[in-house]
Amino acid sequence: MCGILQSTPDPVVITPATAEEVAAALRDASERRHSLVIRGAGTKSDWGRPLGRVDAVLDMRRLNRILEHQHGDMTATIEAGATLRDVNRALAQHGQWLPLDPPFADRATMGGILATNDSGPLRHRYGTPRDLVIGIRLATTDGVLAKAGGRVVKNVAGYDLSKLVTGSFGCLAAILSATFKLAPLPRASKTLRVEAPDAAALGQMVRTVMASQLEPIAFEIEIRRSTQRPQSTRKDFSASSASSAFTILLRFASLPAVVDAQIDAASSALKGHAGSVEVIDTDDGQRLWSEHSQQLWNRDGAVVRASWLPANITTALARLEEMTAALKGGPAAGAADGATAMVGRAAVGAGLIRIDADTDSQASVIQQLRASSSFGNVVVVRGSADLKALVDVWGPHGDRQPLFDSLKRALDPAGVLNAGRGPV
């Protein structure tokens, strides 16, 4: 059952099992003016601004069912506490999947993925959670259960609240369940790994792929400042990638013959610019992509999300090099990767940058990124409390701030959700 909110030195943990219990907890918090934070698996609990006072934590993990799977329409309605891993295991029995791969995908819950609008390499083909959600059920702070959208892809009923709350970090309402577009599971998958001799060659390869008829489901860049290959006798993709500062990863998934044809075409198109080209089959490819998604998170350092124009990636990398050339004194000083590492969606122009340096240097780089015309939408994803005291996590909202403020007043007039953590 849902617990009663109380003002105590330690937050009360509420574990609702039904939508009605979630709504009751929100209404109670609003009436008592108690600050409440919504939590799934907690994989991103340190993202956003530092938390203010927290009276209660609403743990959504008991709401973890697939409520409906329409095989023919290729949609599924899923409760917020279900993990992406468990959802895709169940959908795979019908040859379908929800093509999302954010960091910590093995533990992340559907509500948390939507609340942060977090995505990974599959964004190149399938988009972000905001692009895949077509309907949602919410609990608002006045205890009302609300629905928007529908269970079929072409449904246009109601206001698009699903897009509004996706990326809101739980500061507007509690996500109870959502309906997503699905995709068929591909029968074959291979990855092409291409190392570039320099940033100019990497930029040329990005433009070549973007202008081609190639159709990868993931198109990634990796940039590391170290050019030393760590000594290793085993086949280790994370160690191998340190041999070059600039790497492109192309993942193709479809029928086996289509995948082979795409791999051959990509190899031919890129070999003139590449330092080396390697084809990686399914099993080794799964390990490579797992390591790729985790590499920025396996070391200390601030992690920043930023965007850039894909065609101007060479210029953006040159600016990043200028900003970080003198970095030192970070928690990973002396490590093989140097002062920065970067991964991103090459054709989308969005990714993550890790800055290994002391706090003042991290803040300086973030401020330079925000002032640079080569980067946009610079958000601190992971950072220490000291760093968050120096720079705002979200950065300036400009003329959007009045709109954000009005949404917050409309949906959370008592200001009880999120404890100041999110963008609103």
C-alpha cells in the first residue's frame, strides 16, 4: 500500500502498486506542501541540479507490467517501473523490440527513460523516446489520472502531453504508463569500425556517409586524445580503440544479404579516407556496442551533453581541442585517454563529452562550450556538487523561461515535484 507522507529528517519511501496509489501520494504531497521526488531504478538520480529538500521518494518499480502488446499494430503499452531489458526480452518472443539503448539500459526503467528523454546510438535510425511514444497515462499533483494520445500510431486524440512530459525530469507529473511504437527484430547485424588518421579525415567520412545511400541503424563517432595502444593480449575493443584518436562505428541490421551488401558498400566508400577498416560480426559487435555506450561513464570526470552541426564536425573538434588543450589536475590525470573523450551520433550532431580536470577547469570548458558557435544545447549530465555550484546544469533558457514557468504553475502549482532538479 501507499505510505503516508510525513515530515521526517529522512525521506519517506513510498512504493505504490497501482495508478490510484500514485495519484493519492501526489495529492497528499500537494496538500501538505511536501517535496516529492519520483524514482525508478535510480540510474540517473544524480543528473540535473542538486536536490533541495526532499520529504518523500515515490518509487515506481512495482508498476512494472506490459499492459498491452498489439502485435499487428506493433505497439506496446508499458508501465513506468518496467525495465527496458525485461520489456525487450518479452517483446522478442514475438520478433519485435523497443529500439532504445540509453546508458545503463540493462537497469533503466521506462519512466526514467521518458523523464530524461535519454537515448543512445540507435537514435540515428529510430529517434529518441519522445519520437517513439504515442500515448501516455499520468498522475497529476491534484490526484487526477489523465490520458493523452492513444494505442495506435495514427491516433491524434487529445493534447500531446506525452511529448510535454518526456524530458521534464519528473517535474510536471508522474508517468504511470506509456504506449510506444515498436520495430521488428532484425535477422542479422554487423558493425563496421573505421579508424581515421585525423579530424579532417573523420569529418570527410561523416559527410561521405551522410551523402550516400547507406542505411545504418547506428552511426557513431568516438574521439579520444590518447594515441597509445594499451598493452593487451586479449581481444578488447575498448583497448583497441585507444590506438586512434578518431573512430567511426557503423552498425547495419536487416536481412543477412542486405547487411553484407551495406557493409561492402560502406567499406568501399570509406577506405580512401581511413587508417584501418574492420568488420565485426554479431557476437563481438554486441560487446563493442556495450563498451561504446559505457566508456564515458567508467571513469570520473564531468560529462556534458552538447550538439553540433554534423557537416561542421571538423571545426567543432578543433574548437574542443583548443578548449581542453591545457587541462590537467583531474581525477584521471595521467590516464591513457588524456583530458577528454567524446562519443556521439555522427549524423544527428549530438553526443557526450567527458572532461577530466579540476572543477574550475571543467567549469571553464563548459562556459566556453556555451559561448562557442560550434556547439549548442550544452547541458551538464554528470558533475560534482562543486561544479554545479559554479555553472547551472541546464544553462540559460532565454525567451523560453516564461513558457516553462507557466507550465510548472499549471501542472504543479504547489511546486512539490522534483525538488528543483529539472529544467522547469
